[in-house]
Amino acid sequence: MIGTRNGDAAVAEAGAERGAVLLKNEGGALPITPADLSRGVAVTGGTAEHLVAAPFDEAATGVAGRIAVGPLDRLKVLSGRPGAVSYSPANDATGRAVPPAALSTSSASVTGYLDRSRDGAPAVREATIDYSRTSRRGQLAGGSYTWTGFVHVPVEDVYTFRFQVGAGAGTEKHATVSFTLDGGPARTLTPAASIYHGHYYGSRGVPVSPTVAGHVEAGLENLECRAGNAPGDAPAPPGGAPAVPPNPCPARLSAGDHAITVHLEAPGATSFRFAYSRAAGDLADAAADARGKAVAIVFASDDRVKVVTNQASPGPVSDASLPVARLPAAQEALIEAVAAANPRTVVVLNTGLPVIVPWIDKVSAVLELWNAGQEGGTATARLLLGAANPSGHTPYTWPLEGTDTIYAYPEPAGGLYPGAPAGPHPERLNGLPGGASAATQGIYVGYRYYDQLGIPVRFPFGHGLSYTTFRYGGLAVAPQGGGATVTFTVENTGKVTGAAVPQVYVGPGATAPSAVQQAVRALRGFERVELGPGERRSVSITLDPRSFQYWDSASQSWRTAPGPRQIWVGEGLGDLRLSGIVRVDARGPSDGLSRAAVRR
């Protein structure tokens, strides 16, 4: 029930599921079916393992134990076939256990193992270091362990060495790790850097230590040997360089064999894992894992992208100089690599705002989860598996180009209203002296701006797909108290339960003074209608008098423009199913539709 932990969790989960937007679903790529599980599902991307809930200073972070439940873990559990879901770590914080193909006791050839000694006993061969409650080998017994040998690097790449260690929850015994690379003193091991940070608070990141379930054992300390500072590290002093750990690992490793020593002091039974991440190597592995699988899923986010804000910025550079962001380059590269290997690639996005998606034509489906809240892991898995049906519709217009904004788009002269100057308009977003702004766009914000100028968009305002289909019909309009009631039918013509979100838009009044700004189409009402397969329902949406009025500056009052007004009903600005003309007099709509049309 609501008010308890489980009841609140159910509300949070439903919110995440209903708010998720299925932006693209070519060929019915989603949901994942039992037949797909039989052929295998490949998953990659750090936000599969770690949940993007709400990593902001001004957001409630939910119940800590639930925040740690990621989509990958839930996908394995809720599918009922965890072995059918493979995970290839890329752009993540735990990495791949260093495989035998990269380990050697010789710099002349790859032997496939390291030498391991325990408590001074003679060395034995170790093909990989992966001991935990969730691995086949279980935990390591207590003791003093040393592994020596080489890491083989086939081609130069960016490497991060990773160590997950812990005796498990509820114990006060702590294991310690040290690591040398290419000789010399021990390298500095630091807490693993987060894989996602909030837009406005770069120091707030999704926790990645302790580890979460799904890929490795949960509850382990997560360390890494990195080249420099990471988001969340101590900031640079004024005029100085960012903090860098003492004796860090190099930024890149050259091709060849690099000597390593790994030492572990384990007071008792301990989980321990030696792993690595590679910029190019991980992409190749993710693509190889995706090849031949029924479906490949890439999780991506807008981690650390430059997000345009509405906060004034001191100095000569305006926020208006920033385009709408793309995903980080490494994440775009991962999508491209996996999509090239598997034509049925699904991208799961966790973004706070729309992003530019140049890779969209190379993937089959895109599911936007936004910042999904504490039950986002469960919600994501249920949506992918078809246990829940996405019914969200985007509250934003997704532009085609990064400069398609109210401040950067090169407008034609008079494009918004008579006398409007041509060109971009940085004054609309902190582009005036002192970082001030002027709303010279008038009422043309959001979708109204794109409509007025006829700018092509990637996904229009109100867009959202479903795993089922809906048929609209029977449009009627009845005057009501200066406004109107719009009535129509919606039928679920598919095979699964789903929610339609009919939206009602009103066109401009033809008799309004020419100086009055009016939207080409203005959203005036919407409703969420859940329907079972084959179910049909009559829906009524009431439009208030303001839906047919404009502001008259001379009289400082709202006025109604008499004459014909266009009414549209649909699933978004790009999917308008019904339309008709209603007659409006000085008091509002005066009769029903004079003409109606249905788009099948």
C-alpha cells in the first residue's frame, strides 16, 4: 500500500514505466520474446549495470537498497533465464576479468596464466583472477597472495585496471590490495569513477562502489588504477591543474607485454577480482558478443555532456553558443559498433533532456527512460520484456540538429512575426551584456517554435509508441460554457493491453488582429486511456474558454476571435489522426463540427 516501502516502490515503478517513451520500434524489435531468449540477448553499456535514478543534489534519492538494483540484474531475474542474457562491459565501472589470452608469465609469448603464490608457498598457475560468491570458483581462502607475470596488450589502447574486493556484508575484516605496473613502486588505487553524473551538479554521481548485482557480486569495494582525476575528485586549485593521484597508471598502454604484480592481504575468506577496461578493446568485444544474438541492447546516457541551462553565465560566452548535446563520443562509438554487428540493436537511453541522435537509422529501437527513479531497474526490465507497455509521450521536441533551438537557429526575417530580424538570436538565452536574456521569441517556445518556422524535427512533441496499436474515430465537438467538449472513440486494435494518450490541439483564429501571435497548433487537453486488446472506449476532453482566446494588449483582457477553428486529435504532433472545423462566435464555440476528417 502507498505509504509503506513496498507501496511507495510500486508507485515509483509505475511512474517509471508510464513515463518511459518508446521513440522508435522498427519491425517490432521490442519487446524481447521467449524465442529471443532462446537465441540469446546481448547487453552492454555501464547504465545497464548501474541504475540512473536521480543523481542530483536537489532530488530525493530513494531507498539506498533499491537504487542498487540495476536493469541488468532485473533483466536476468525477470526473464527467468539469466543464462540467456550476456553482458559485455563497455563504458562501465567494473570491467571484464582479465582473460587468459591477456596473461602471461613470459614476455616472449602468451602463456595464458600468471604465477600465484600464497603465504610463501611455491607458485601455481592462475588463468584468471575472479573469486566471488557469484563466480564458479567461489571466494579465496584467507591468506597473503601474490600474482606475478605480464599483461599482453595486442594493440595500443586506453587501459583502466580494476579491482573488486571484499569479505562480504556484515564483516569487519578488510582485505587490502596493491598493484605494480612495469616495475617501480605500487600504483595508486582510487575508488572507481562513476559512470553517470547529474547535469547541474557534476560532483553527484551514480554510486559504483560498493558494486551491484548483475555482472559481479554485490557489495564489493570497487577500485581502479587510472591515469588522472575523475569527476568527483578534489577540484583544481585556482590557477592550478586538476588533482592527479600520486603514481597513477599511464593513460595508454603500448602494444607489447607489461609486467604486473598484484598483491592481496586477505584476513579471511574474500572475494577478489582483477579486471580491466579498454577503450577500443571493449567495443570490439561488445560487437563480437552481439553478433548472432537475437537482439543486442546498448545502454547509453548523457553523462557529463554540456547541457544548456537557463542560468545566467558571467563573461562574454553565452549559453546560446552551446548546441543541443550529443551522447558522449565513447557511447556513440559503442552504439555504432554493436549496430554494425547486429541489425536488431536496441538503445536504452537515460537522459535528462533530448539529445542529437545521428546513429538513429542504424538501430531498430530506442527506449527513453530519463532518470528513472529508485525502481528504474525493475521498470526497464519489465518494459524490455513486454511485462509492461511503454505509454510515455515526449514532453520535448527532439531536434534534428544541435543548432535547431530558439537561440541558435538561423531564422528568416519575419519568421516568427512581422519585423523579426533574421539570423540566430543569442539574446534569448543569456546573450545580452551581463548574461541577461530577452524573450524575443514571444509565445513561440517549444513545439510552437518548430511548428511556426516549419523546422523538421527528429521526434515531434507528444511522440510516443506502444507495443499495441490504436484506431481513432467518431470525432464530435459540443459547445460548453464558452469552451467545448471534444469527443471521439479509441480502440485497441492490437493483441496486448496498452495505454493511448490522445491529445487535442486547436488551430489559430483567422479573425484575430495580425499583430497577435498565435500557435499553428496549441495543445489544449490530453488523456491517458488504458485499453485491453479489442477494447473500444468513448473519450471526452474538455477545452476551456482560453483555448479559443488571445490576449488583447490594448484592453488588457482576453478576447475570442470569431470564425472557424481547426481541431486535431492524435497521439502527438507527428501523428494527428482526426481533424475538424468548429465555428466560434464572440462567446466561444457556437455549434458542432462543420467538417471532419479521419486519417487511418
